[in-house]
Amino acid sequence: MNYELLAPIGSAIALLFAVYLALKVLRAPEGNDTMKKISSHIRKGANAYLKRQYSIVGIFFAVMTVVLAIMAVFGYVTPFVPFAFLTGGFFSGLSGFIGMKIATAANARTANGANESLNKGLRIAFSAGGVMGFTVVGLGLLDISIWFFFLKWWYSNPELALTAAEQIEKITSAMLTFGMGASSMALFARVGGGIFTKAADVGADLVGKVEAGIPEDDVRNPATIADNVGDNVGDVAGMGADLYESYVGSIISTSALAVAAGYGFAGVSIPMAMAAIGILASIIGTFLVRTKENADQKYLLNALRKGTWVSGIIIAVASFFLIKTVFPDKIGIWGSVITGLVAGILIGFFTEYYTSDTYKPTKKLAGMAETGSATVIIGGLSLGMLSTVIPVLIIGIAILISYWLSGGMEVYTHGLYGIGLSAVGMLSTLGITLATDAYGPVADNAGGIAQMSGLDEEVRRRTDALDSLGNTTAATGKGFAIGSAALTALALLTSYIERIKIIDPEFNFDLSITNPTVLIGLFVGAMLTFWFASMTMSAVGNAAKSIVIEVRRQFKEIKGIMENKAEPDYAKCVNLCTKAAQKEMISPALIAIVAPIVTGLILGVNGVTGLLAGATVTGFILAIMMANSGGAWDNSKKYIEAGNFGGKGSDPHKAAVVGDTVGDPFKDTSGPSINILIKLLSMVSIVFAALIVAFHIF
């Protein structure tokens, strides 16, 4: 059987299911006129932001396409690369755009559903998240399928006289390059969206909650609409584009490693078929997500877990029969897939352990608020640093087991293929995994709309329960994204080395730590992640400053805001956040493009290999630390707001708000963006490999 055909079939099924979920969401009633008005404000702000972002990103893509076209003319890349770059960026951006459109349509509907029952609110929000999840996997597989079958047709031309091995090598080499377009779009979406959402959040918290003493989602706060817009452009559109490129990157890098391992078309078919099977497994899992009224956080979390776990079990069983059929004498490869699945689940669990207020670490952090904001910040940083230990061990063990089970001890390239498959295994159930993550911002918006619309306390209690669950799933999702990024980046690093061997079979790799170019590359790569994090953190600070000043101005100059006699100028805050995010996102994004090229032209191939290794190691650890610190600060604040350590308005609560404010750019801007940085560095290195081989100083 031609298992590659499962990819376009799986893509069609995923997109049709996304349409079904979207229609299901849109059929739900939106609520009263006030709810519709607030939702409309959020929708208009999100659309305006994305329109401006895509216009700026469009200029970047036009310039890069010209650069790649010039390289194609001189023979450094194939003529397909500029077009593949464009399609990768287009589908990545489109997946985030579609997810955001449904998310902004679902927020008021979720609040209105919660007016009926907790389960109704959960189902609407989760369905909206499902649109994001299945759009990402559907468009990802569509992009892969289009290029795979086109290139297969092109290189099978008898006039080219290529062997099957030569055909598949050229196909996978060309396909690797469209990941650069997906990664570039993802970085702009993640960084820009992250700056927007956290600038609004920090501004709203500092002036509204700390200075004015009003609730988080109070209609009197001029920044509250911008905050809700930010949830969508950052945590929906940004996250969708982020995991789109992880998903695509893991499949195409594993396909390239299949060629290096000598597995040919059969080896390429396995990751593509697994992705299709994962879509079916995820669809089944979505129907199991239900809850009861008055459910506590543990019950709600288990409701989401049930769908994810069942999907994982299905893919584990189905992949066994797939691999048994394709490679009956290499069943150890199946063990690599299972290793990736288990590693993803474990990383998600330990992320939850360190960030959920159900467990001791976050409760302990909340207790530190009794002695002020300084101890909260110290405790959060300490927790984040400690939380890196277990994920690093999990990834390290997963790499060793995957390498060993797939035959790496006998044939080095077989082991690399196994590592790639473990990344595919981890991401195979992305449809439902991303649904549980994208659900969070919808629930958060629903809570804000319920508050601003003055709905009954019972509705607010339900939306608070859904929002709190969303914080946990978002933190777990970030841990999952970081873990998958580490495995994908490793697969891309090995793909880069194999790409160099194809370009120049005589090239002499010297990756010894004593090689000065490798050592310098390691230092540069390690430094890049900190430089990038610094720039994105600073960007949030600069943007938040303008929001703080604007909110203070409105409180002072617009008479009657605090008495609910005048409406704040919400649009001004949205516009300020948009301008700041667009301005501040450019420099960090350019680092990922320019750094590997400049390093390569100076230090050569060995130096770039060192850079990729250094960035992957430090980026993985720094991203975990920042995401978990931020998640713990956020949930420790919510733990206090639930009535512990004095509750809302107490001194411990004010200290926790400061900690949460520091943690916002940690968990929603810098941390998640580093995932994309380490993958984009590899993608750029692969695309510009021939240029670096031809021109370098050392």
C-alpha cells in the first residue's frame, strides 16, 4: 500500500472536522446586546492587529523571496525553494488567522453557554480550541502533501534519469526548506502577539488592579479590551503558528533522516501516515471531553485528559501495525514512537505539577506573598530553575531510548531516524493537544465578558472555573511545545549535517569541542537565546509603559469612568499595543535569520553546527524556566484570589499581582518564542547550507 496517500486523506478529514466544529460554535447563541458589543470590540481589535502584522510580515517575505530567488539563479538552492518558503509562511499564518477568527467568535458564546451549564461552556470553548487544533494539522499535512506529490511527479520524469534513492533525496531536500517559511511566520506571530498581549495585561494589572483597586476584567479599565484582544493574537494565532511549524518541521526532518538511514520512500511514508492516523485518534478523543455541574478543577482537568490519553492510546496501537507492515524486521522503531508519546505526557504532567495551584510548589509560592513581592519574585525564579531538571532528564532519556531502539548502536543514521520519529510521536495527537491549549484564551475571554456584562455570580463562578483550567492547560501546552521543540530542533540539527554531506560529500566535519570554530559557535548559540529573551522582555516593558501612561491619563481626564458614567477609550489602548508590538517584534525576529548566516560566513559549517547545538541546549532550558516561573506566578495569584492568604485586595494579593506581572512576559512572550528561535536557526542554516559551504572565512 502507498501509505503516503494517507497524508492528503488525513488533511481533508482534519479540515472538514474543523469546519464542523466551527459551525457548531457559530450556531450557539451569543448572548445579550452587551455581550455582543464587548465581543465585537475584541473581534475588531484582533482583526486590526493581524491586518497590520501581516502587512509588515508581507514585506519581509517579499524581500526573502527575492533573496532566495537570486540564490536559486546561482544554483545555491533549487528553483522550488522560494515558492516553498512562501507556502510555508502562508499556511502557518492562515492556520493562526482561522483559529483566531473562531476564538473571537466563541468568547461571548462560551459565557452565554456557561449561563446554561458548566458543561455547555466547556464544550463551546473546547470546540473553538478544536478548530485551531485541526486547522493546524490539516493545513500542515496539506502543505506537505502538495509539495511531496508535486516533487515526486517532477523528479520521476524519465528524462532526468534519477534512481529512486536520488529522487527521494531531492524531494526531502526541497521539502526541508518550506519549514523556513513556516518558522519565520511563527516567530513574527509569537513575538508580536506576545508583546501585544503582555503589554496590555501588564498595563491593565498595574493601573487597574494595583493602583485603582478594581477587578481584572472591569469595564472601567481602558486596557481590558486590549487585554482580551491580546489573548487571541498571542495565545491563539501565535500558538497556532508556533505548533504548526513544530508539526511540519518534525515530519519533514524525519523524512529527510529516513533518506540518510537508507529507508527510502518507505521510511518517508511512516511519519506522514502517523500524522494522518493521529488526526483520526484526535477526533475520537474530542468526543470524550465532557464534565458535570459543580465539577472541581481536578474533575475538569481529567475531562480534558481523558480525550488526550485515549488519542495517545489509539496512535500507540495503530502505529504498531503501521510499522509492523512497513518494516516487519525493525519493530524497534515503534518503540521510538512510544518514547516520544510518553515523553510528551510526562513533560506535560511535570509542567502541571510546577505551575498548578493543585500542587505544593505553587501553593508554597503563594505563601511567600505574605512577606511581599520581593520574596514572591525570588520564589518564582527559584521554582522555574528547579523545574528544568526533570524535563531535561526526560528528553535526554527519550533521545537515548529512541536512538537505541531504532538500531542506532549498529547504524548511526538509523538511530537518528528513531529520534526524529519520537518527535513525530510526541506531536501526532496535536489536533486534540492544541485544542486543550487554545481552549484557554477562549475561556479567559468568556470570563472577562461575563464580568463586564454583569452576569450572575453563578455564571462568573463557572467561567472562573473554566479560566483556571485554561491556565493549567496553557502551562501544560507550553511545556509540551517546548519539549517537542527540543526534539524537533535536534532532528533538524542532524538534518543540517546530512544536508552538508549531500552538498559536499568530501566535507571534513570536525565537531570536537577543542575546535575553535565549534567552541565559538557554541558560545554564540548559547548567548543568542539570552539576547533574544532580553529583547522580547524589553519590548514588553516598553510597550507596557505606554499603556500604563495611557490608562492613567484616561482615569484622570475622562470624568465619570470610575462611577460608570463614561466609557473609556478602549480603541486607543488597542491601537497603542498594536503599534508597539509591530515596532518591537522586528529586531528579535531578524536575529534568527541573520545570526546563522553571519556565523556561517565567518566560522563555516562547523561553527554553525556549534551555534545550533548551543542554542538548542540553552534555549530548551531557558524556555522551560521562563514558562514555568510565569505559570506559577499566575496561578499563585489565582490561589490567593480564591480566598487563601487573605484573598482579593489583601497585601499578599497585591504582592502576587506584582509577581504575575513579572511572569507575564516570561510565560507568554519570551519563553514560547524561544521554541521557534531554536527551530528557525536550524531551518535557516539548512536553506543557506550551500552558500555557507561555498563562502566562509574559517
